[in-house]
Amino acid sequence: MSDWLSSTSMVDVVLIVVALEALWLIGARKMMPVEVILCLLPGLLLLLALRASVAGSGGWWIAALLAASFPVHLADLARRRGFASPRAEPPPAG
């Protein structure tokens, strides 16, 4: 059991669950694929960094995956707060 937990198989199972969640969000919840990608990609990159670490990959791969997750996370926050797509507001009355 501990061999399975310390191998990349554990992370692979979680990656499959994330893929299934993405399909569910697009299919059942009718979310736009761009929204789903921005929502799930930061966590996916963190999981890939964990997998690279467990697999014994070089530190550059791990650092690159960790660094890539942050701007994607910021893009998701901007999208959620409405900064990415400015809303057309009516002109002030007067």
C-alpha cells in the first residue's frame, strides 16, 4: 500500500478524476471550455509538479510547473471578478 502511495499512480488517479470533472463541468453544467480550463489548470499544474517530484524529475521541471500555475491562477481570478471581460455599463443618467 505504501508503495502505491509513494508512486506516481496515486497522482495519475487524481489526474483522471480531474479530467472526469472537466468533462462533467462541460457536459452537465454547460460551462464554457475556456472557463473549465482556467478553473482547473492551476490545480492540474500543481498535480503535475507533484508527479514530477515523486517521479524524481529534475528541479527545473518542478519549478517550471509551479511557476506556470500562478499566472493561470491569476487569469482565473481576473475572469471570475470580471476584469478579463469588461462589462458594458449604461452611461450615467443626467
